[in-house]
Amino acid sequence: MGTFFARITTAMADSSDNVGVRMLKALDAVGEASELDRVTEPVRDAVRALPLGRLRSILQGRPLGHPLHPVLVQLPIGAWTSATVLDMVPGCERAAKFLVGLGVVAAAPAAWTGWVDWAEQHEQQMRTGLLHAASVATAAGVFGASWVARSRGRHGLGRALGLAGVTAVGGGAAIGGHLAYRQASGANKAEPVAHVVEPGWRTLGQVEEFAVGEAVRRMVGEVPVVVVREADEVFHVLADRCSHASGPLSEGRSPTAV
């Protein structure tokens, strides 16, 4: 008998050959472009090596329980979009210039949060994230040039650069949406578990099968869970899936074993 090989992929919602599907296929192709690893891997290592200490968890949004990056990007995008609108209103040159500068300054902390998130993602997300970062960095550079032009009284050039910048940041935002909704970057990977397991008690084994501080994998129907015995009568049962990266918790170390 021959050997059957199958490659598991994410199904397209619409197979018709329209612009949206072509864009989706193009972004999926970026995620599969292993050639980009020559860039992503050294950059990832450099970001991970930064001596951020406890600041790293803050930049990742762990105190909030979700990534901080989507929160911070609202300010630069909002400022730049508002400046573009004000460019259409006579007499608003000063306000538009202020918003352009505010967006450039606010882009820095937003970028920091994005990079620390990016460095912990899987290969496909990092490849797509590199394109996202390039688009947003281009937008920030163009808006920086727009601010300089406005400061020198060249408001026509400043407005033209603003339009180019808002186009670039719009493309970057679209790629960020692909990261979040297509590739589930930053999403809670364990969230669906509670919706696919029927409520109620389950038998997972005999007490003596679980050593204190040892993570043990068990199944609840088709859903894997991890059981950790903290003390004689204290047990913790969690979905055997890291909410951050979807890795198996049962292959890690229990805090009680450290």
C-alpha cells in the first residue's frame, strides 16, 4: 500500500477569485516564505536579548491579561488620521502639524510593545509581522518628513506626505488585522476549550497516579488537560494548551516542582 500524506491548512472562507481573496492568499504566502527567516531569526534573537527585565512583561501586557500593543497603536493611528482630515479644513495647519508630530512620538512605545510580542510568535506570524512592522515604520518615516515640511512652511508637501503616510499605515493596519484574525497572534489559544467540553465532573484517574508537583496529561473526551497535584488533597486541572503560544503545558514544569 502507498503512503498517504496530507498537509493541514486553514480553509478559505470564499474560494471566488476576487481582490479580497487574492490579498489573503498573498499574505498567507508571506507567512509561508521561509526565506524571510534569514531576517526574522537574528532580529528575534536581538529583541529577546534586550535587558528589559520586568519591563518586558509590562510591554507584553501581561498585567492586563492581553497584549498592550493593540491599545497603544490607537494613538498614532488616530492622530495621523485626524491630521489627514484636518488637512482638508482651511486654517487648521497648526493643529494638523501638532497631530502629525504627536503620532510620530506615540509610534515609538507602540512599536516597542509590538516588537516584544513579535519575538515570541511562531515562524509564520513573525514573517507576516516583519511586513507589518516595515509598513508602519514607513508610515512613521513619511509622517516625520511631513512634520518637517510643515515646520518649514511647506504645507502642500506636508499634506501630500500625510496622504502617503496614512495610506502606508492603513496597509500596515490591514496586515496587523491579518496577524490578529487570520493567524491568531495575541489571541487566547485556550479560550475555546471551555466551549467544547460539557460541564460536570470527570474521572481522570486514581489519586496515587499523580505525584506531587508533576504535570500529567489526561483526556476529557477529545480535549487534552493537564493535572497537577499540589498537595495530598489539592489538584489543579487546566486545558493542556498554553493560552499564549498553544504549546502543551504538560511538557513544562509545574511551579510546585521548581
